[in-house]
Amino acid sequence: MKSTQELQTIATQVRRDIVRMTTAAKSGHPGGSLGTTDWMTAMQFNIMQASPETFTMDGNNQDMLFVSQGHITPVIYSTMARRGYFEVSELATFRKFATRLQGHPSVAHNLPGIRMASGSLGQGMSVGIGAALGKKMRNDKTLVYTLHGDGELQEGQIWESVMFAGAKGVDNLISTIDYNGQQIDGTTDQVMSLGDLKAKFESFMWTVVDIANGNDMQQVLDGMAEAKNLTGKGHPVVVLLHTEMGYGVDFMQGTNKYHGAVLSADDLPRALAQLPETEYGDF
Amino acid sequence: MTTFENKSSKELRAGMGDGLVEVGKRNSDVVALSADVFGSVKMDAFKKAYPDRCVQCGIAEANMIGIAAGLSLCGKIPFVGGFAEFVTGRVYDQIRQVLAYSNKNVKICGSHAGISLGEDGATHQTMEDIALMKALPNMTVLVPCDYNQARQATIAAADYVGPMYIRLGRSKMPNFTPEDEPFVIGKAQHLIEGSDVSIFACGHLVWEALEAAKALEAEGIHAEVINIHTIKPLDTEAIIASARKTGAVVTCEEHLFNGGLGDSVAQTLALNCPTPMEYVAVNDKFGESGTPDEMLTNYGLRSKNIVEKVYAVLKRKC
């Protein structure tokens, strides 16, 4: 377990990794990665009952995480490496030929810590439900977590799985929505409004936890602890994690410009200047 | 010439359902999922025997594929049952990402496949499913030919690790293979030895191929009939050996020309031993409503059509 301050420092290092990885690869998705950095860091180091030492593909007696919006690989890989799933130096291979760090998560390249491919949106909650049912069948009391982009909620399959989990009371599942209001073509309101998400999930018999500032480490820790406490009570739990796409670099925030676009080599130093070096060091 | 007897016509989907009960008895990790069609795909006996090992997904096939993938992670062996079109074409991308690319141990059982589905019409009569499923890396594709073989294929599927598609029909069809003959995945089944022409068939068309061989024998033409019950991995050795022996090939399937058994055989021949070949299949069109018999007859999938194609290919034989 890390202190809140330690987690904040790790998150700063992860943000440095994200912008450096994507600029080096000349591609990738820094915006959503920066926005979910605090949550992913908290999950890897404090929230989840899981570790590189105990990782198994079948996840028996370990919490399992499925990141459904697979495009945020920069934050997935950085937090995994910083947690010890593989060497931090491997982050330099992101998106390069023959890498284990594929553009979107893959199990075909034997990267420890990944259990399922994602990238085609809308599928991770279904997978999480399957794993949650599998855990119940083998009397495994650990939890299944999923993470979704808010734009991803426009996929029909999401609502199939939301309906299923609510109707069947899959109460060992916590799904988190990265609620940043942005997607590739504009804001979610411009593209297709999500409406009242809280009411929508509640009407499907989910328990809703709201984290007002998903870029505040303490709020993330408190909110996820609350979510955990709400499991095992007959309902799936959804966390509405309000974040800002691009958080941590002022000129990347408040816009969808960096959803799938990377900083130029010229702009990278400007971003890094806002993300102080840490004791963990760059890859 | 070896002859085959139709002991009694039975549904292939029922063979899968009965096989599933058997593997369920043997292996407590076997689980079944369906999207509101447990009964239609004949998985209801398994559901009755093992209610705690069934997941009723409601009419939501995409979610069902993901749930199956998640269950497989936990060491379960999910058998997913549905109408062939809705558990292949409708959910192709889901199968691609979480089953094939992620290489998960899930068995998709597609019932009501092919034009012999009949009255439901073209929306339900998939004739593209073999093409879709065989295109996916890691995927194994089985097309058993009768009830007994569908049952044996299901038993073999439970012992095989990896994503798999099993194609099954809805209608009662001749049941002629031995009840206790194990299904060997990837191994073509030699039914009749012959020297003049090789007939490679799969699914319901195997019986038609046997009937055709009988008719040809009466005309002095010795046809070899091989059941290609595994489209992928394809038994290329058996195909090449037979084609080299006879020098003429006819393929038979209840599928479109594009992407079916015929294309797999044609590719094998082109790369190894170019041989004159004819297709008995449906050429680039959808089906329609009618009885199963009317469908097979009007779409040219009968033994007489196979005989015609044999004569056509023999004319081209060098």
C-alpha cells in the first residue's frame, strides 16, 4: 500500500511516461491516458488485490481488471511497468515492431498482466461479467473491475451487459466510467448525449458511486473504497469517475485534440516542464 | 462399394445437445450459454441436468460472446448455443477480438445453419458462416455430417483447447455414421474408396454425396467420397492424395461458393496439385422460404446435382 502522496508522485511519473511514449511512437492516445492516470495508479498499487508476483491468467483469488477502452495503452502499460509486471525500460518499445506493448492490449505477445484483447469498444463489461460469474462458480470472493470510456457507452453491447449485470445481480463487479465528456469527434454532448448516466444505471438496478474529481488521488481512493464496500449486496456497482482528458498538462486539458494525437518533439519539453521528474526516473 | 444406411433421420443440433449432456457429466467445468434459445438449439437437456452451469443471456448475443470469454478465463469450458447466423455474423467482431485473437477456449455451436433451415427464410439461413469463421486465425471449424457425428464432435470439442465453431442444421437428416466412432478433429473421413473422381463433402451434403456415388457406381464410375468434417485445420494431405489419385474433384456443401469448403479445397489444389474441380454450393445469392427439401432441391444441392457436376468435371479431366 502506498500513501496518497506516494501515489501522486507515481502518477506524475506515469504522466511523464505517457507523453514520452506516445511522442516516441509518433502515435497513440495520450488524452484519455492522462485523464485516467490517477485512477489506474490507485488501482494498480492500492485498490486491487493483485500483484505481478501472484498474477495468473485464470485470476483465481485475485482481483481482475479489464480495460475496455483499449486505446489507453500508454497508461495501462506505464502503470503495469511501474507496478513491476515488466521492466520499465520496455516502455520504449511501445507500438514498435515486434513489441509486447501492442497499440491495443493483446494476449498474443505474452505480456504478463493482460488477460484479454480490447480496442474494439464496448466489449470489456461482457468479459468482466463472464469472469465475475466464473468467480462465483468457483467460490472465489475476489472482485472484477472494468474501465470504460464515456463515449464507449454509445456502443449497444454496453447496454446488453448493463442490463444483464443488473438483472442477474452480478454483485462482484465494479465498472468505472471515465466520465470526461470528450470523444474523437467532439464532446459527448455534440456527438451523442449520454443523458443522465446516474439515472440510467440506477434504472438498470446498479448501485452508483460518484467521484466528483477523478484527478484527485484522495477522492479516487475514497470513492473506490466505497465502491468495494457496496459489492456483495445483490447489485453491480458503477463508478462515475469525473476526469479531465489530458489532465496534468495545461495545454492538453479541456480539449479532445489529444484523444488520438500526440505531442510533437518540439512540444514535448513544454509538457514535461509541467510534470516534474520523480525519484522513479524516466524509462 | 461401401454402402451406408440411414438408420433414422435425426437433427444434428440434437446430436450436439445430447453430446453436451455427456461431456457435462464427465467434466464439471463445461458450461452452456444461450441467448433465449436453449430449447431451439437442443441445449435444454443440459440446462435441466446442470442448471447452475447455464447462463441465460437473454436476446443479447454480443454480450453472450464476451461472457463466454470471461468464463473461459476462469477455467470454464463454455459452449455457446444459438442460431448460426446470430452467433457468427451478428457477433463477428466480438468473436474476432475476445475469442480468436485472445485465443480463448470457447465453443460456438451454431444451429439452424444453411439453406435446409427452410421456412424461416434468408434472414436466418446463413450460408456465409464457414467463410467468416474459417477466416479467423486460431479458429477451428467443424461441420459434422449427421446426428451421430454431431454428438461425437461435441465430445471431441470439450477435450480440445481453443476457440471453435461447430456448424449444425435444424432439420431431420439421414443418420448413417457409426454411433461410437470418435470424431478426430482435422482428420478427413474416407467413406467410399474410388478411382475416377473425388467427392469432398461436408455437413448435410455428405449423405447426398453418398447417394450420388451409388448412382455413379451403377454407371460404372467409381467415385471416392471423403467427409471433410473439419474445414479448419484442413486435412490437406487427404485432399491432395485423393485428387492425385482420381484427377478430378467435386466439392459439396450447404454454403456459398465464396469462402466455404470448396474454396478451401480449391486453394489446396491450386497450391499443390492443380486439378479440374466443380462446386456443388450456392453461388452468391440468398435463400428464401420453403420446406427443407424444396430448398435443397431448388438450390441445386441434391445428389443429382452432384452427379451432374461429376460428369462435368470428368469432361475436363486430362
